[in-house]
Amino acid sequence: MNIHEYQGKMLLRDAGVPVLEGVHCTTVDEALNAYDALGSKVVAVKSQIHAGGRGKGTMYTPGTKDVVMEGGVKIAFSKDEVKTYASNILGNLLVTIQTGGEGKIVNNLYIEAGCDIAHEYYLALLV
């Protein structure tokens, strides 16, 4: 399966695994509504492409390759920051270590509620 993070989290949630609340978005307005609906003061605004290294990637304007913003995953502390990050991510090109120089256009976001982190673990599975 080649699925986005938000799709994987939906599958985990459906299987009874506890995951943070989040909302899949394709527009800036949806991202702003997601911020309100989650009711969290802190959210992660996460680009959704089929590649790793999104947080360390760089957002570019398609065509001109002008740098829009560093990072395809951002922590937002306000609705204004959600608007800025969503605007800078959606429709732009994300270049990561896994995409190569051509990058990928971001058409999907995942807005995820923040939490206090005691320990952080990563899991990847390739079959």
C-alpha cells in the first residue's frame, strides 16, 4: 500500500489504536475549520506526499522554484499561523531527500492536534 499519513492514521483508528485527532484538508479554508474543530491551541500542519523527510524539506513555487518556506511540516500556535502555513504548502512543490530535485506538488494537508510528548517513537514497515 502507498498511503498518506492521514490514511494510515484512519486505518489505525478504525482498528482501535489510539491516535491523535486530526483532519484531512485540501484547502486553506478547510485547514482553518479543522483548527477550530480540533479545539487545540497547538496543531501540526503536515504536508501529505508519498515521501519521507517532509519536515526537513523545502517548499518551492512550481515553475520558478522560488523558495516559499523551509519545512513541509509546521507547528502552529494560532489560527493565523495555520492560514500562513496552509497557504505556503498547498499547491506548492515540496522537495525532500526522498523526492529528489523534482519534488512533489502538495495537494493534501493533515491538521493534527498537539499534545504533550513524553516519548517519541517511529515505525516504518516495507513489505
